Amino acid sequence: MTRSNPTRAAVAALVAGALLSTGACGLGGAGNGKEAQRTGRVAGEITFRTLQLKPAFTGYVQAVIDAFEKEHPGVQVTWEDVPGDGYNEKLVADAQAGALPDVINLSTDSFQLLGDRGLLADVAKLDGDSAREYVPGAWEQFKLPGKGDSVYAYPWYVTPEILTYNRELFERSGLDPAAPPTSVEQFFDYAEQIAARSAGRYSAFMADPKGRLPGDWQKMGVPLLSPRKDRFTFDTGKAVEWVERMKDLYAKGAMPRESLLTSDDINQLYGSGKLVFGPGSPGFVKDIKQNAPQVYAKTHVAGAITGRLGHIGIYAQSLGIRKDTEHPDAAAEFAKWVTNGPNQVEFSRRATIYPSNAQGLADPFFSDRGDGDDAETVARAVGAEQLRTAALDANTPVQWTNQVGDAVVREVQKAILGEQDARTAVKKAEDAANRLLVDADAART
């Protein structure tokens, strides 16, 4: 259920500072350039920037570029790969200098950083027929509030949320491994039973409020934003109920005590048999297979907890087009080439990722469950199956920045520790989040 992702965590840690520096340096005015229009001529020299793909994927990416240049001899692609550390700060600096690349690899956070400030081309306008080539949930992810049907990036590779758990500890706790939880409320019920049966020998899940929110609230039907998406509205009875359950479960030992305030190594805890539920990432299953084979043999995989709205969470990388690129045809065709079905399938065979391209996701590689006993193989099939129905995806709205998440978690942690009541915590969290929303709007104008 937890949407923790190492790459996301690394980039997310950077974005708050980047957003602050963005506002302070007047990046809000950088998006006033004229939007490029297609001419029908696929030619020119374009720059393609990726995020930390060298050296592991140098051969793959270069082969994709070479094949494109062969298909379009009038185009020359210059590839630059940038380390994860400082990626968003570099984007900000390049935007200020008018030096953004033509095609840009964007994480969720960096998409927000550039898209929200009008620095990305509307690819639905440049290349509207491409929409049907992608999984609907992934294509929809790159719309922006108040921008109608415009889409500001091509979906690239994605990672869906799944559920992983230790079958043996499930059974010891009196739970049926064939009946994993399907709602947040049921997940909490299971956790309470696990805490009661384990007598402190193992825990149910990591507290990690920042990793759980706002996903848990979305799955419980909590409205995060007003219909106009101009203010947070999560101060509801359901959100208060979530805080109260977390407090109760924490007191009963359902979570490692230190996991409320610090980021413990969940892989190490799960791999040592001290945790029932692992991270909700397919990549985690591969890590456990390599590093803790005994626990891997006991690991089961199921579809992510979807809650009453049937939502899952996905984490997506994308390719944005610089709004004022001099070569919109070449940039758009190249981004579409990189994200086409065959290229994404080949990429997915080299890393634990999934195609956002519908044709690529239909490849038999993603439906093969093997004999049903190998968790990594099952995880790949389960994740792909969920992506095919990700139209109701519940990704974090762009308004829920890292700063908002930090402000909310600070109040929630106090309540879980008993330092304030749950209702007060949710009210103070919403007030703080709305203040940040107002500040962010002011910084953009």
C-alpha cells in the first residue's frame, strides 16, 4: 500500500528547495515565451536530457537514439544524462537561462515544477492522436488543474502500486494469505490482529505517515481539494478516523515505534522477518529475492489496496517538450519514439518498470505468471493488470507538494504520539496546507 519509491524519495527531497528557489528567483515569468507550432518538417538538432540513466542504460538509450536518427536522417539528437542529486535545481537554473533541453525526462515532481509554470508544450495540441497509444491513467496524469484537456508530457515508464506480504507471518497471525486486505479500513483491522498475535516479535507495517498520505485518505474517499481545486478540504470525519486508528495501532505495537519519526530501512526489516507488509513496489520484490531469499520464498503478492473508489497509485516518469523549442516536430516525434511500445518493452526487460504505452503493456511478458509461485514473476503480472485499469488512478494532486506533505505529517505525528487530539491535528494540517497553497499561488503571479 505504501507508495515509497527510492527514486521518488530522492527527487522529492529536492523539490521543496527547488520550489522555494523558483519563487524567489522569478521563474514564474519564464513561461511567457511563445509556444512552438508544428510545421510538418521533422528536422533539426535537438537535446534530450535523461535523469540518471548512465551508465546502467547507456547502451539501451543510445540504441533508441541511433534508430530514431536512422528513421529521421534530418534530425540530430544530443543526449545528456544528469545525476539525480540537484536535478530540479538544474532545471530551474536552465529555465532561468533559457537553456532547457528540447526533450526533458521528468519525474512527477519535476513535471510539476515546470508544467505549473508554463514551461512545457501542450503535447495534446502538438500530437493529439497519440493519446490512444497510452494507458489512459498515465496520459491523464499529465494534465494540469485549470488547463482543460491539455497534456504537458508524454508518459514514459511507470511503476504501479502492489501489495506484498509475508505469508508465514500472515498465517501465524490467524489471517488467510489468500484473502489480503482490499481497503484501508481492512488493512488497519488486519494490523490490529497482527499486533495482538505477534506479542512484539514482529510488526504489521511501517508507520511512515508521509508515505501513506494522501494515498490512504484518497482510498477512504476523503476529498483532498475543493471542486475548483483551489483549497484543501480534507478536514473530514474520515481523515480524523484515519488519525485515530493510526494512533491506536501505534500504541498497540502494530508499527515499529521508530518508524513514526524516522525513515527506517523497510527492506532490511521485511527481509529479516520483522514486518508483515512490505513496500508496495515491484522493485522491492526483486531486492528481497536478491538479498533475503528465505523471506522471498514466503512473500506473496496481490493487487494494491484500492479502497472504495477502486483507485491505485502509480509513479510515472515522462518526457516533456520545451514550450518554445525551435524544432517541435523533431522533439515531438522523438518523444513519441522513445515512449512507443517496442522501446518501452525493451526497457522494461532491463529494469523493474512498466510501459505506459498500451501496446507495450499488452506484450505477453507482462501477463506471464509462471507457475504462480515466484513472487517477482507474479508481481510483474499483477502490476501490469492493474495498470490496464488505471483510469481511476489516484495519484497525488500537484497541489500536494512536499511542503504540504511535511506540514500535514507534522500535525499527524503529534496526534499519533498523543500530543494533540486527532480532530485538532487534521484541522491544523488543513489550515497549514491552505496557507502554503496561497503562498504558492502568490509566488507564481
